Amino acid sequence: VEVSATPPTLTIKVMRGKAEETIGVTVPATARISQGKAAKTLTDIKVGDRVWLKYDQMKDRKEADQIRILKSASQTAKPKTS
């Protein structure tokens, strides 16, 4: 997350089939960021967070429209029982 960039950007790793790809997405002030039902800001996204995002492909960039901060894999893992 580069909040100080103009415009702010979010760099994420995505899976395209079996290949991992890194993409950068600009985040305008109009982008909606949430976690569950709570509204969040770009600074709430930390390295390693899992996110879902919807973006628009512009001529020269990708621009985020919606970003959802998801539970991390460790938060969604079921506890082991013996």
C-alpha cells in the first residue's frame, strides 16, 4: 500500500490460472473500502492481508472501485481437534 503516492496505489498478487501475477491498482478517493460491514480506509490494509477488489481498466492504469479486506487464511482455518 502506497498511501503517499499520487494517486494512492495498492499492489497485489493475483492468481491467473496456475500463474501468480503482481498488479498495481490506483485507489481514488471514491473507492469503497470495507471489512465486513465496517467502512475502512486504505491505511487499514496491511502487507499480507487478503483482499477482494473490483477495478476498472482505464487506458493506462487499473483503478479500484471496491476493496474488501478479507479474513486471513489463519483466521479462517478450522481448529484441529484430537
